[in-house]
Amino acid sequence: MKAHKICETVYAVHADIYSEARFEGIWPIPSGVTLNSYVVRGAKTALIDLIKDWSGSVQQFEEQLATVGLSFEAVDYLVLNHLEPDHTAFLTEIRRRNPGVQIISTPKGIAMVRNFFKITDNLREVKNGDSLDLGNGKILEFVETPNIHWPETMMTWDRSEKILFSCDGFGSYGALGDRVFDDEFTKEEHEAFYAESLRYYSNIVASFSSFVKKAIDKLSAFEPAVIAPSHGIVWRKYPREICERYARFAGYNTGEACEKEVCVIWGSMYGYTKLGVDAVVEGIEAEGVRCVQHQVPDTDASFVLSDAYRAAGLVIAMPTYEYKMFPPMAHVLDLFERKHFTGKKVLRIGSWGWVGGAKKEYEERIAGFKWTNLESVEWQGIPSEGDLALLRERGKMLAKMVKEA
């Protein structure tokens, strides 16, 4: 596979990662993921962002660099927008092969180069507005965008070509193959990438939505012609689309409108809670509201987060387990807290056997979530006809709240 030409002086190189290993050790990547870097040439050459040695990534990079007459040994500058190891784990090997390469990052980034990778020479700190002159009129400018999604993060701006190298900002899951640009994919493929960008955002970035909004405001003056992230599609025809998408995603947990739909997350030990779920779903659908269901632990939390993040309404359905919440649901709620899933309309239901207890722990757990909660519905063992009627009615009530949200 060859490097992909963005313009006469800029090329994209990427590795497609297909692996059973999870992204960040947590999130499954059934559609793969890309590690993207960018070659920028003036009189000297910069490589923006790096890789880890993962699933043949180094060989993929070397083959693509060779197609533009370049190698790791020939790079003059290594610009590190973000120090997470998926972008930097190959750094010590680069330094071994190319001792003279100058490493450029924010002050916090350079501190991590020293402390994390134990590299202490040929380091250059840059701050917001600083620039790097590569010669022949090619100037790179650096824009600090902290906490997208680590505190040292910056983005790099190619002034002459109006290309924004955004690292994890505007990224997505999903491998690319021999195409990298937005105008090379079909409508159906874009729909799949949309879902993967939402899942990526809800898994990786959602905790930092307020910082995403600040960065988008800061970058609005740039009006990029190309947005080149370190994961996923390079946007050269419709760069505003990915900006608007991220702005919408950032609003889901910062007080702006979510989608008028309900995500039903349920777990059931012996099927009795599931009977209640079915009744609630009947009520929701009777109001014409879209409903998506995920069973835990069967569905990985990564996919639960994606649909729950965008939905205005949630149903949390689980039985009492050893006097407390069903453990897989406790895990989901922990992630909801970490990712700041606020402002939801929520109904919690569940069965119990000898005695309850899930309701008490649940209410303690969500006390700080800023959710609008309908009164929980619980029952012992098999739900009665009266229980089912109440559950259908609560489903309708939730759906009406979502429609009014």
C-alpha cells in the first residue's frame, strides 16, 4: 500500500489494525482501527504523530514511507500531538534509528517524553501559537487543545494548505484499507463510520466534552480545508461534517439536546426482569419513540455506551443480586459516571427473589447523575398482570418525556 497524497507537500501514512486486542485494553474493535501519521515536507521533513508496534503497523508504515522516498531514519522533526502510547510507543526505536531527530510537543508532552520514555535530548517545547519553519515556505503552527483527551494534547496547523492535524480529535474507530479520504467512501460506508465515530467518542472522548467544545471554538477561526486525525477518515471534501458531528456529540452530555429515543439496557438472571422489559418496550413503542435494546453482559459495554450516550431516555433493568445490583449493570453505571452521562430521562425496573436491595444501591449510585427519574418499579418473582400494566404505562410516560425533551 502506498502513502496517500493530500497535497504536493503532505502525505498520509496509516496502519490498519485488525486485532482481538482491545483498544486501550478495554474497547473491542471488530471493524479495526487505523493509526494515522502525516509526512510534511519543506526543505526539511516532519512526521506528525507516530505508532506503536501493533499488528504489523511498523511494516505498513515503512512500506508507505518508502513510496515517497522516505524512512524513519530520514525524518528531521517528529511532532507529537499526543503522548498516549498508541501514538508514541515506537518512539524509543525511532530515537535509536535516528538519534538526530528533534522531538516537538507541548511542555507537558515533553515532560512525558522525558519521564515516560526516558529520552532527554533533542527535545523542543512549543506553546499555543508557536511555529516550526520547515523551509521552502512550509510553516507548521501549534495549537494547544488540552484534555482532548490527555492534558498535553495539541493540534498542528499547516498554514499554507489549511490542513489541521487533529490527533485524537475528530477521530473514529474503523480500518480504512487502501482508501483514506471522505470522498472515497459510499453512503453506506459513511453510515458505518458514523456509528464507529460515535462509539469512539462515547468510549474515549465523552469525559472531556467541555474541552472539545472549547477546542472547536478555538479552531473555528482556522476554517480548515482538510482535517487529518490520527484515527479514521481524512476529511478533505467535507471537513465541516466531522466538526459538526463532534460538536453534536459534545453536546450530548453538556446540556444540549440528545436524540429523541430510548436506550434500554437490561440484564436478567432467570427471565423475570426480561418480562418486565418487554412490557416497558411495548409502552415506549406505543408512543412511536425509537427504542434500542442491549442485554448485559452479553453486549459489550462499548456498544452500550454508544447508544446510551446519544439517547435522551434510558431504561435500566436488572434484578437484585445478593442484596445489591446485578453486577454487570453496576459496571455500566460506573462507566456512565466516568463518561458524564448527565441530563437523561430514566426509568429503572427489576425483579427480586428473597428480598430487594438493588433499588437502594441504584439510587445511591445515581444520586449525582443529574437524571430525571421516574419512580422505580420492582416486583417479586414473576410479574403479575398488574405489574405488567404498570410497566407499560411507565414506558409510555418515559416516551412522552423523551418526546418533550
